[in-house]
Amino acid sequence: MTTLLAIFFIALLLSLVLSPVIGRLGTRLGAVDLPGDRKVHTRPISRTGGAAIFLAFTLTLLVCPLLTTRVSDLLTWQPPWSFFFLGGVICFLIGLVDDFHRLNPWIKLFFQVMGASVAFWGGVRIDGFVIMGVSANFGIFSYAVTVFWFILFINAVNLVDGLDGLAGGVVFFAAAVMVLLSVMGHSFLPAILFSALGGAVLGFLRYNFNPASIFLGDGGSYFLGYAVAGISIMGSVKSQVGAALLIPLLALGVPLFDTVLSPLRRFVRGRRLFAPDNGHIHHRLLSMGLTTKTAVLIIYLLTVSLCLSAVIMVNLRDERAGLFLIIIGTGAIVFIRKLGYFEYVASDKIYGWFRDFVDETGLSRERRSFLSLQIDMARAADFDDLWCIFRRAMEILDFDLAELVLDPKIVQAEDGGHKRLKWQRDGFDGTRGIADDYRFKLELPLMATRGADRAAKGAKAGPESYGVLRLVKDLQRHPVSQHTFRRVEQLRRSFIGALEHLNNGKA
């Protein structure tokens, strides 16, 4: 334990010295985070704090063998440790480059996968799991599972790095509990690595806590996420893999939850999956009126609680462990409900989206029936046949009144002017007029674009008016259906197509 404390304090002192120096260097070189809508700071701040953590961590491990203890001698530059470190260098450097020059998200993802792949080739891999006597082997999927594990942690730390001291504090607590659990499991190499990581992060937090004078940056967040993911895998070699990997999942539960939910939230709201937004957990806390410090302390408290839960989990077995996970899961559901995340997955919204999906793909019987009606329109032999089919459509759409005014070039009235046709549902009182407050009204121009063949004959290019269609529905009798607007537009297009066909036939 003395060796681990020495490693921790060496990393702590190096980070305390390096952080302000590298911060000033980053400002001079232009690696600064400017104020903006999604930012809480009001002045440019250096984004190179990750370089201080990386250097403090690396230098500590380089001097570690000089301690000449039984524990420090475990750190040798042999696979898988050397490959793990090389992958960390790749992730750190691509993040650092992004701190100076913003990169495409897919480029950053590519190098994250590359860093994880290097670690996998060196032997840092998840081949399977064992939980409560149940085991499974991933086989050929081991590579995909391992890379996903790394990417999950890298982006979890990156996403939670939105408030002063937040990402660093969460990682510090996770590293602290991993040191404790590694010592309990006699896995001293992971304990060395987590001790160095925890010391480097704590020294950086001296300058990163609100009000921050230096930021972690993508270089730092990528490296921290990668380090926690990789060291956790190495620490699971001597223990049950499944149980050992549950520990970092619990310890970093807040950012991991945010990472999983963010793309789902953006997908539901029709936004780009990798586009930044203001929907993260820390943004939600701020929107509730909390100060930056208070929001960070709340997430710290949640992280400490989850870390303590991880320690308890290690000492529980069988049914008690499962019951404890249920309790944690219930608490998580209550927490995210308080933050308003369930608004994205409310049952009415999900059901509405599902109905739209089924209707759009033509799987619903109503959509297929209406499609049959559109086909009948296209096959109408004359205008009387088309009007008969149109009246059937009005009954299906549950309208009460329809008025069609057609241009004389389509169908002429007896006086040679516009032909007017009217359909009315049985029992509908049309004498009240369409100005009634409870009546839903639509007026649709029947516009068609001239085809290329007609334009070639000298006809004027551009849209052509065939007339106008007016629809009325009494909302006191029945509300507007979910698909009314879509059906009306489909009907309008099919009606125009049928008119064009009949008009071309006359020509």
C-alpha cells in the first residue's frame, strides 16, 4: 500500500506543477475554448489540461521502477501493457489535435477505434464473461465487444466534460474505488495504474474546479476514458471477468448513461447523432436553476454513491447481488424521471411514432385500403367515374362536406364556365356555413406541373391550375384523425394525376 501511495503522490505533484505551465502554453498556441451558447465560462480558457494529466501519468510510470519494491517491479514494458499504452497515445494525440483544430467526428471515431484495436492486438481484450456461475465466450465477436467497450468509456468521459471539474472528478472517484477493489483482489498492476491516474487527475482538478483556469480538452477526456476502459480489462484477468467489468460500469454510471441516452435522444428528436446539444445530464441540472458548483457536486455525490455500490457488489453473492442491482436500477429510473428524460420516450409519443412508421411503410390495413383507392383513381375511365371514387375517399377520410371547382379546360359547366361539384355527408347540416367555430376547413389548389412532352409542343412551362378543392369537417362530431393531413395530400396528388391523365386523353 505504501508503494501505491508513493505513486499517487508523485503523479499528484507532477500534475500540480505541469497543469499551469501547459495551460499557459496552450493559450499561447491558440488551443482555447471560446465562450458560447453551450458554455458556462465567459472568457477563453486553455483546452490543454489533458496534456498535463497524460505527462504526469507517463512520467510517474517511468520513475515507478526506481521505487524498487515488490509492487513497483510488476510494471514492465511488455505486452499487454506496452500495447495498451500505445493505444492510449493514439487516443490522446487525436484528441489533442482536435483541441487545436476541430476535426470531423468520424475521423476522431476512426482513431478511437484504432487505439482500441492496438490494445486488443496486444492482449487487452474481453473474451467472455462469468457472472454468478453463468459464463459465455464471445469468440469471433471478442474484437467488436472490446472496441465497443473502449469507445463507450472514451465518449462517456468526453460527453460529461461540460462543467468545471465534472469529468475529472468523476474519473478520480472511479479510479479511487478501482484502486481499492484491485488491492482487495490482489491485482496490483491495475492498482498501480489507477493510482497514477487518480493522482494525475486530482492535481489537475486543483486548476479545473469552478472557476476553472484550464480545461481537460478532448485529448484529456479521450485519454481518461481509454485508460479507465483498458485498465479495467487488465484488472479482470485474475478475477471473474463479468463481475470485474461491472465495477467500472457502476463507478462511471452517470456519464455512461448519458452516452447511451444522447444518440437515442438525438435520434428521437430528428437531430444528427453526433451533433452537440444542451440535453446532457449536467445541462438538465443547470436548467433546473442550479449553479455550476451545485450541479457538479450533485453528480459527484451520485458517482460516490455508485462507487460505494460497486464495493458492496463485490462482497455480495447470488440473489443479494441481483437484488442490489434492482435497487440501483430503480433509483436510476427515479433520477432520470426527475430530470425529464422520460419525455423522449413517453408512451403516447412512441405509439404515435410507431403508427406513423407502420402507415408510412404501408403495413397498416388503412394505408393499403387507401392505396387501393388511389389506384382506382389512376384507372378512372372518365370524370364521372373519378368523382364517384373521390366521394368514397371523402367517406373514408370522415369529412362532412367537399366542394370541387374545376377549370373549364378540364370539365365545362353547361354555361361554359367553371364546373362546381358538391358532396355532403348524410345528416350533415350545411346551412350553418363553413364559418362555424367548430368546423375544420381546408382549401387545396389543384396545381400540376406541365410535363416535358407538353412543354416541347409550345405550352407554357411551370405549374398549371386545374381548380380548387374545399373540404369541411365538423370537429364536434369527430376529431381529426392522426393521418388526415397525409391522406388529404395523397388524395390531392392522386386526383391531380387522374385529371392530367383524363385531360391528355381528350387532347
